[in-house]
Amino acid sequence: MNNIVSANILRFFTLVLVQVLICSHINFLGYINPYIYILFIILFPVKNNRVLFIFISFLLGLSVDIFLDSGGMHAAACVFIAYVRPVVLKFSFGIQYEHLTMKFDAVDFGSKLTYITVLTVLHHIILFYLEIFSISKIMLVLQKTLFSSIFTILLCVLITIIFSRKTK
Amino acid sequence: MQQIINFIIRNKTFLLFLLLFTISILFTIQSHSYHKSKFINSANFITGGVYNSVNNITGYFDLKTQNEVLVEENNYLKSLLYNTKQPADGTLFRDSLSFDKQFIFGTAKVIKNSYSSTDNILLIDKGSNDSIKQDFGVITSKGILGVVNKTSKNFATVISILNTNSQISAQLKKSNHFGSLTWDGISPAFVQLLDLGKIAPVKKGDTIVTSGRSSIFPKGIPIGTITDFELDDAENFYVIQVKLFNDMSNIEHVYTIENIDIVEITNLLNENKNE
């Protein structure tokens, strides 16, 4: 139990620092940045206290916001995906999730990819909509969402594969 | 009463979500309006400290190009200095006791730069301890950069000209027709000059400079050159694409500008408004 808590605390700080010091300054092709800090929300234990989980996600988004001077847009996007995560889990893992026994290291790749993709796209749409903050520029929002999502999903999948605990 | 409490307990997750979501949206709206981001800015002890210590390391990677920029500027200033005409008696008299100047310049270093989002904010390593205040202008050796927004003791945030909220008064170099400089959020190399009257003589390649009307920047700080222009929908004003002299993605050493007369000017303007 203690092990899980400390691992998550470590993951929180590492991801925030990696995000604000490296990932937000990549600017691939001018504006494409990955937002890998949502890995914290993606990999948070399934069996959890939902109130606590939503609150921690808010803190995660807010700390990224303070570093990037972006008001509350990351916090809003994080709180939203934390709230809808059970629905997305059910959608992508189906019966496995119902039993509350699943572990992210031991699920098949296809459903894991669906899960990461849905959460990432939801997060990015809210994030870029709040960043640009105008309905008339909806094409710019969708364009940024598409390209950044691809980047984020790619990195997230890579990181989960590299750091998975399967010892074989 | 019992029912209300039951309702709250039953829906506590949703209510918490709604509360936190509303708070974040409020922060976002605040950050989109000029000078209002009260709590969430990177000019504080923790984030400033982190950016500063990282900049201490990464600053070395960029030393060569930054040195070249500084040498280039020195070269320009030297050529100005030695080419000015001396007075007839051969002495360049300078009164060291009088403080009769309107603008005070200071130096600073950018420790966090951003140019890819639509509202870009920079962080510099000077703050209220170095008497940096809100509404100081910030420029580089090549041109204009932004306006100071929030300050803490050792750090200050700068609203870049690459920010859709920023509006800076600018004019043509060859005539006094002026307009306001804004950014449409698309390319970090180009900004837009709006509200320039149809009567103004505009040509491709013309230089745009600050107008000195905003009392933040002195007149004549270079901004960029015109690459393209067209009339707006009402056909009264030009919409001009301006290519910046600055490479906004590579900025290290900057100058802050304080206008001593700003209090006097704003007081006078307010008096006029109240009448």
C-alpha cells in the first residue's frame, strides 16, 4: 500500500518537472508539444477514492498551470478527464474493469491504446479550446488537438512500455 | 435539511468536480484578460527558482550566439558614438548631476520563453527588488519584446507581443500614421498592425517602429518590416502583416525600460477623463 502511495507521489513530481522543463519546450514544427503529465491520471490505481483522485488531478493541472502561466486551463482539462475516467475505463476494458482486479501491466495492448487515446483526445480538446478561447477559431483548436494528441499518445505508449514491470 | 445533506453526500463526486472545474475556468478567464491573473503566475519563489536553476545550466548552450548578438549591438552603438558630430569647441559636455532623462534602462535575462501557445508569457530574472514594476517595457537589442505584467521579489512575468491580449501602439517609420500592434496567434514570426488609416502611405518592406504614444516605450524602437497588407472588411483601415526583427524563439538578454513621467502622464489623462 505504502509502496503505491510513494510511487504515485514520485510520479506526480517527476511528470510535472519533465512536462514544464522539457516537453513544453519541444515546439515540434512550431507549435506541437506533447502533454505527458496526464500519464499520472491514466496510470492512477483503478481502485481509488474518487473524491481524492479528482482533487489530486486538480492539483496536478494547477501546478503545470503555474509553471506555464496558463491560468487554469490544464487544471480544467485534468479535472474533466479524472471525472470521466471510470466511463472510459468501462468503455475500453469492459468486463475486466467490472471485477476491479485489472492491472495496467497485464491488459492487452489494443484496449490500452483505446483507453489512452480517448483520455488524451478529451484532455487536449478542452485544453486547446480554453487556450484559444474563441469559437471562430475552431479549426485551429482541432488542428492543434490532432497533432498534439498523436505526439502525446505515442510518447505515453512508449513510456508505459519502457517502464512496465513485466519481468520476462 | 436532512434531504439537502443527503443530496450533497450522494453527489459529492459530481459536486466536487463541478466546483473544481468552475474554479479552473475562472482562473482561465482571468488569465485571458489583461493584468488580472492574480494567483496563477510563474513569478513566484518556487517556479522562478526552478526556472532559474535550470537556466543556469542551459544558458551555456546558447552562449556563442548570444555573444554574437551582443557584439553586433556593441558594434552598432560604437559606430553611433564615434560618428556623432562634436560641438565646435571640441568638448562633449555632460551634466552628471541632473537627472533630466525620461527613460531609465535596466538589463535582465529571460529564464522562461514561450512562443507556441496563443497567450505567451515570459519570465525574467529581475523583480520588485530591482525596482521592476508593472507596465515597464521590455526590448531586446533587435526590437520590441513585451510589457511587464506581474512582479515578485526576484522575478517578473512579461506579456510577450506574441499574446492575443497584447496591444501596443506602433507607427510607420517614415510618417507618423499610427495603429495598434496585435497578434493573431498563428505564426511567431509575424504580428499584425491594425487600425492604420487608409490614407497612410504603406509599401512592402517599410519599417514599423513604436509610436511613443503608449508612454510605455520610447518612440522609434524597431519592430519589424511590412511583408503584406490589405484593407479590412469596412475598407477604412489596413490590416498589415509585420515580420518581426526579433527571433522570438531565441531570446536571452533583454532591457527593461522605465518611463519616469508615467505617473504624471496618467494623472493628466485621468483628469481629462473626469472633466
